[in-house]
Amino acid sequence: MKESYYPLFFRLTGTLCIVVGGGRVAERKARALLAAGAVVRLISPKVTGGLSGLHLQGRIELVARDYREGDLKGATLVFAATDKGEVNGRVREESRRLAIPLNAVDNPGMCDFIVPSLIRKGPLLIAISTSGVLPLLSKKLRVEITKSLTPDYTAYVRRVGAFRRYLLQNVENGRQRREIMKRVSEADIHEVSRMTLGEMKKRFLAPG
């Protein structure tokens, strides 16, 4: 059966995520997890200077030895990022037993999930994937899309997000909220990005 993926965003704040491996790829995974607010435990006898620095800063937990069975207990996500297929295979077996989603670097067939190419601009998060077929294209698309994202888009997300929270707190009728948000969506992004909350209320809460 053809491989297919279900796109989603994990809320990882305060949850334990484990990275097995200590090279540059493991460092990228650890930094991305930290950016998402995860508690990162890294297992490897040797690590990059960057990972060592993160440990000394107290930002990650470092278990300075080889992976052992039982190391994955309590994890929300696991990354197998060693250059040893046998070790990654044992990590895979334990993650499957414990029903913990696993990403094995450079081995899509072993993965429960794949990591998309990301664009992060404030609260705006865009994920791009070729379903593991051609990661290089994902990176190329990320560069192209990033070029088109002016600061107005970030400001727009913040302004409209604040306005939506106001509506949820002050407009009980769901249909009315949807109609108001439809008017917002039809307005020019660059114009809305420069509005204050008061200006948005005056513009979009006015009848019809």
C-alpha cells in the first residue's frame, strides 16, 4: 500500500522527548524540540560541541552512554539519530512496544512520523513535506515561500488572532462570529496588519 501521512502539529511544551545520538543531526533535532518547548533528554556517549553547550547551560539532559533498553520510558516522542543501524533498530523495537511515535533519521520505512521542512515567523508556522520522497524539494520550497513572507504576515496573524480572541469572549453567536471573520478574511492583509484592535472592532463589527 502506498505510504500516506496525516499532517498535524504536536503540543510538546513540558513533555519529555528523547533523542538517541550525539551528532549534528541529533543536535538539529534537539534544538527544534527545544524551540517547541519540549524537555529534551539526549542519549549518547559522544556529542557535538553544540550539544555539550546545551547541556552545560541546563537546556537539555545528557545521558552520556550508549542507549539501553528501558531508556524510552515516559517519552512522548523519540528520535533515533545514530549512525548505527543495529542501535536504531533496538530503539525502534522499544518504541513500538511502548507505543511511542518514532522518527528514524534517513530511514522513512522505520518512521512513525516524518519531520517536515518548517518556516517559523512568530506565531506563523508553515510545514512543507514531500511525504519523505524528496526532502531537498521541501527545503527549496521553504526558501521560496520564506522570500514571499513579509513582516506584514506575522503582524496580520497577531492582529487577527487578538481580534478572534475578543470575538470568542464577547460574541456568543457562533454564526455571527463566522460572518465577522469572513469579512476580516476578505480584507487586504497589509491593511489589516496595521490596524489596532479598536480599529478592527470599528471596521468589522459594524452591521453588514
